Amino acid sequence: MDVVIQVKGLNQLLAKVGKVAAFESLRPAMRDSLNRVWNEVAKYPPPPASGAFPGFKSDRQRRFFFAALREGLIQVPYRRTGTLGRSWTTRIDVTANSIEGRIGTNIIYAPWVQDKDRQATIHQGRWQTVQAVLENLRGWIVHRFNSQIKHLLEA
């Protein structure tokens, strides 16, 4: 998923210092923005209340569960490992034409937990999606970039 954010004053900054210097000078704003997103995405919701399991949705789901339990792939009661939260990483790439910030995880089950379009029903309403976090922080991110650009133009 790509999110593009438009900021004020970028054209003036580009004219003042050039493309490469302008995008490189926005690295602190990008770092702060990614850190803010990371802090939210990596948060775990409280565990579900005891007895909150709504039951199996299908016989196939029930068979899968008990087969995985027999093979030791899952434990009951489930113990959180924190792996998903620790797996989120950030990266900043600056080129002559752009600055790009990325946040991601290589955990195979992450989309079923924190992606808006693929989130499993059991996680809906409990786990934040990456898209919701970005949308909630969009105003803060725009403000952070605008402040950085304003500061650079005044220098």
C-alpha cells in the first residue's frame, strides 16, 4: 500500500537548495513520521476476555484447529510472543527525485492481523490496521513535514 502526502512549500525548497539537498533535508521529518507510525502499529491490543471465543465458523475450521493442536503448532491457552510487534521495521530512501519512507514486516500472518483488506474477522475491532494508523496520523505527518520545510526555508 502506498500513501502519498502532499506538503506545502516543497517547490520553494526545491528551488532554494536543489532536489537532492531538499529531499535529504526532509529525512528528519520522515524519520519522525515513521517512528510515530511504528509506535502505533507495533502496539498490541489487550488480550480477549476469557470465554470470548465465539466458536468455530465451519467444520473445516474446527478440523484445522484440532489438527494444528495435535501437531503442536498452536497452544491452548494461546500465549502471546510479541513477534509481530517486534517485526515491524522502517526504511528511508532518498533519491534525486523523492524521499520515500517504508514501514513493513516480513511476518507471513501480518496481513490477516493488521491489513484492512485481509484482516481476519476475529481481529477486527481489536487490532489496528496499518491503513487506519496512517489515516489517523496523516494530519500529524503533514504538519511535521510542513514544519520542517518552513524551518528550512527560513534558514
